[in-house]
Amino acid sequence: MFKFSRLVLFILFSLIPSLITEAQSTPTLPMAGIYQGNVWVFGDHPHALTANTVQGYFDLMWSPDGTKLAFIAQADRHAGGSHSLMLWNTQDSEGKAVSIYQTYTAGFGFTADSQKIMVIDHVKGSQDLTLRMVDATPNPTVTDTNMIMPFSSGIECGGAPVNFAHSRYLDDDNIWMKTLLAQTPYGVVFAGNCFIPGDYLLHPENNTGTSLSENMQNTALSPDGTHTTGITRSSGGGAAQLAVYDLSTQTSQIIDTPVEPEIVAWGTDNNTIFYSHRDPSGTMFDGLTADEIAHYESLFADAFIDAKADPTSYESSLYRYDKVTGSSTLVYQSYAYGITNLVALPNLLIFSETQNAGSLVGSLARGQMSLPTTNMFDSLEGMIGVHLMELHLDNGHVETLATDVTQAAINVPQLASQF
């Protein structure tokens, strides 16, 4: 299941009694995720919140008090279509999520008191964006703040990959489209995506806003709401860098790291930042003969695609950066395509790990399985494993919590109450 480097194996077995525990059938943590094509909640009363696998679901988000779950449902995940903002309340322990607002939202987030949902929406008849307030209740009142932001299209979204591990990795954390919208002591932080690049500090009370960064990606807000962190690149491209932005002074700092960061998360102490990294480690064709690779290519001939494009496999790692000492420490490493959905708790890190495509490609290349006859790409992508992992930072113990739940959204307020 795992492939550790010799260095990490030496550290884990020489310094700490590390042990990897196998996955349970379904996670017992208080959380939500995509399971068998629908949105589920897990914990004391695991059940499905939706009943339509044709729809696409993304951006699962818990309210700050942990009592509500919101997410976006797309009319047809294959053909696109309108978006519905869905809501579920934990008091309705066995109920379904309900649609409360129809929108082509560019992002949403709960207010600090969990009573409303802020929505970045398109202005009718315009390409501009506006901030609206939606009551976090069925049949809500919708209030327009008149906060207008010009829309500018991004250029970093890329195209559809052929490596099914890559598309699974991007989809699991909605990396291309994910945004951040949150109240802070200094205003509303809106961090855009590849289509709406940049980070902004909005003041809807007087319809003003400040651009914090034009090229920050994968932005995360510190628990105390005073700083953001994310990945930035120079205007001409180049290596990814870890950046921290101080909302009180509106100044940024580039953090020196030993490797290129990718996905970030704050620790609970507001002084720790966790970030992921990926190193190429062979290809999905490793171990196959020339004839087997040729057979794999032939399977996609009618699709008019290059089945050998983007074949890279990866070894993924996690680092912990300490703002006080200014140093980074390697805390985890595994043979996996990528790591997403980082959530930090005291001495605990929960994350999702997308597996490499080699096993799937090998089965197809050796004729051990046939191509799906319907929704081929979605079906093949769905065969790439996504493991929900738990890393104990004090002793290095690693546990696999689940192997078939994607877009994991941990109910941090509820789980934190257990510590």
C-alpha cells in the first residue's frame, strides 16, 4: 500500500515505533465526503445526503460551529449546468440536504456566526461579480451587498489529462476551482481560482476592496483570521513558493522551503504551516513490456487521444514549517500521486492521498480488465484509489481511515471538541 524512501523508513523505525493501520469500511470521524457518487455524512449516523449520481458535487464545507454542511450540486456532472447551493443541518440527523439557492457561484463561505452563507455570484447581464448574503436556512432571504468586482479570466486552468491519477488528484480537492471566502477581523477574504485569479480583502459595508495578491493559489486562512498562506509564482512563471500574507499590515513574506510546496494548511497554533510536495517517481508504465504498452495505447485509439501522454508517477511528502524557527521538517512520505484536503488538529494531521495509476494501467495493458462501456473516463478515474489518512505527529503513527471516500470534509469543530 505504501512505498517509503529509505531515509523515512530509517527515521520511522529507528526513532519512533511507527505502525500503519488498515482502513475501516467507512470512516467513523465526524465528516462528509463523496461516497458511491453521492454526498454522505459519517460519524454517529452515517447516511447519504443526496440521491442523484448524475449530479456533480463539490466544495463540501462545514459551518464554523460545526452544525451545518453546505456544498454545490451541479445539474449534470458530465454536461455542466446550473449550480445549486445545498444545505444540511446536523439536527436533521437522518435527513437529506436541500437546495437553498440557484447560482453559478464563483465561491461561497459561512459567516463567522454560521447564520449566513456569503456567495460570490455573477451579476445578471454582466461579467462582473457581486457578494450576496444567503440565510443558512431552507427558504432563505437573499441580500445583495452591492459589492461589485470586475471579472477577469485566468489562464492557469489547463486541459483534461490522460493520466487518470492526475484527474482524480485534481478532482479530489477541486484544485482548479476551489476558492476561499471567509470573514476576518480585517474584512472578507476572497481567494479566487484559476478562472478568477488573485486574493482580495473586501469591505461590503462601503463597497470597497483591496487586491492582496494577483497570483496566489491554494490559499488558506489562519485559525485566528489574521494571516493567509498559499502558493505563489513570479509573474514569468518559475518555481512555486510558500507565501504568508499579514492581513493587519497588508504585507507579504516569501518563505524559504527546501522543496516546492503545493497544498497548504495552517496548524492550530497559528505558527505552523503544513505543505505537500511531489517528486516524480517513474511512470505508470513501469514494469510493462513494449507489447503491453502498445495494447494499452490501442484501447484508446478510437478516442483520438495520446494514451501515453502525462505518464508520470509520484512520491508525495508532507512538511511542517515553524514560523518561530523558520525551519521545515519532513513528517511524511509515501508512493502516491498527490496529497490533498489537509486538516490539522493538535498533534494530528488528516489528509487524502491519491494513488498512482500504475495498477490500473497494468490491468488494462495486460488484458486483465476491459474498458468501461459507459462514461469511460469518469469510470476509469473512479478506479484510482483515494485513501483518507491520519498521521499522529507525536509518534509518526499512520492510519488509513477509508479508501473510497473523496472530497473529505472534516467537521473540525466537532472533532476538536474531542481533544
